[in-house]
Amino acid sequence: MRKIDKLLNNIDEYKYLDNEKPLCETEKEKILNMTMDKIKNTSPKNKGKVISLKKTVAIILASVLMISTLSFAADYFSFDVQLANLLNINGENEHLINGSGENINKSVESKGLKITATQVISDKNSLYIILKLKTKDEFSHSLKTFNEFDFEVKSNGSYRPSSSATFESIKSEDDDPHTSTLLITIEQEDINNSNIRLIFKDFGYSPYNKSKGEYEDFVSLIKGNWTLNFKLNCKDTSKTYIINKSYKVNNKKVHVKTVTLSPLSVKIKSNGKYNHFISKVTMKDSTVYSGDDFFISNTSSYSTIGMDLFGRSESYASFSKILNPKDIKSITINDEIEVMMP
């Protein structure tokens, strides 16, 4: 035991992580404990026999090699505290999104402002990125943001802009007034295994005019451009269910084709001249999620070429906390159609 402990604690993580954030003692201890559990669980069932030295070394080396990659964040590293609080990730539900999260830890620094993309969690239809901002100047970040923001994706060929990406300030867990947190979200776009480029311009704020009850023109505190690049490589945990059931609403026929579920989002595809949005999600224990329980809930509709005879619709919602798809009883559209899950 002491030899293994010594081996893992003397790993030169700086060599493996290539200037990324080094492992803390808690993370090393977690890897050690999981390594020992693996050795114990791999032992032969027959008492009296012990696991071979070769097998032991192989398991230890596997653990060492895991330290050389950041793609196992969901299995070995805890999620960023703000991402965990945001999506209510805890020890009981973290297994639902194993592999869906990834440590990024990519930074860009210029003119006294440092932007760090710390972690990302995503599925086929949604994406959440945590960004930490830190300045050397003496001003609070409570209402500070960027004047312009571009989210670009490169999967094949050149980078292309994504119109569905948005960002917002969220409650910071850091008491340092020079530190703040941004959350980037993206919807209905499968960008896994793509290169991501984030471009920010001019850091400042928009003053609020109380007498007019509106925000005034943006005031720049730090002028400049900041660009972050990283590769997105998260596991898609979504599953598509075939529904193929027709419903009638106000003399209109709606045919629900599929429901795609993950712990992070739900997407419904249907046919019929009927625009819809997801109004609520009902769990098997009768708990209902709606309204503010969704980060995003929208509808996109289009028709066949020519006369509007047979429309198609897609409705999407991203959850404000991770849910277990197996515990979802039904998805309700427009408070009118309850789609029961298989």
C-alpha cells in the first residue's frame, strides 16, 4: 500500500498535463482509492490465490495513464463547484452524466484581464461552459460583461458561427471581487468532436438608468479582443425513443414521431401544422418541472416546399438540473398534449 501511495504521489503531473492545472492531493487520493478498489475487485474468486504482480502493475499503470488526459473529469475529478450547483450535480446523480463532462482549463490573458474556460458539460442538443474572469483592476465584476461575443465551430473545413450560443453572468462562488463567472449555453446543435473558438470583445458594463427604467449604452472598461480555442470531446448520453402516436388538438392532428432524452435536455420531433413548445416534464413520482425549471424552451417550425400542407416541428428544452431519464413519466406540449414515455 505504501509503495503504491508513494508511486502515485510522486507522479510528475506537470509532465503529463502540459501546463494544465496540476492534480491536488484530494484528486490523487481519489485515483489511489479507485485503483485499490480495481485491484481488489479483479482478484480471483478462489481464496488463497492473489492477484499477480503483472496484473497489479498493469492496473497501476492504467491509473497513471489516466492522469495524462483530462477527458475523464466526470469519473475522477469533481465538477466545478459552480457547474455542480447550477445543475444540482451530486454524488447520487453524477453517474448519469459520466463522460458528459470535460475539464478544459484553457486561458487567454491580455490587458490585465484573464479568461479561463474551466469545464464543459454537453449532450447532442445542449452545451454548458463555465468561464472564469479575473482582472487586476480594482472594480467589482457584479455587472460586468462583454460588448460582443462570438461562438464558432469547426467540424469540417473552416470555422462557422453559431447563432444559438448565448452567455450570462452567474453567481460566483469566489469572494474575490476581481473574479466573476460566465455561463455559455448552446441549444439544438450537435457539435461534439468539433473545435470550438470563443471570441470576446471589450469588457465593461451597461449602466442602468433608474428614472428611465432601462439600460444605457455599453461602457468599456478594458478595450480589446480575447480568443479561446479548445476541442470538444464529450460523451453523448441522449437516447431517442420512437413514439409514432397521433393527437388531436382544436381539430388539428399532431403526430409525435420521436422524443430524445438525456439528463440535460429533451427534444421532440413531430408532424402537423401545429407550433409547440415543451411546457412541463412529469416524473414518475409526480414531481413536475416547468417554467423556470428549464434554461431554454423553444419551438422551431418549417413546412414542406410549396403549399403548407404538412408541417414539421421540433421542440426543445434544456433542464436547469440534471434529471434521470428513466424517472420521467411524460413530456407535455403546450399544456395540451401529454406524451407518455415508453
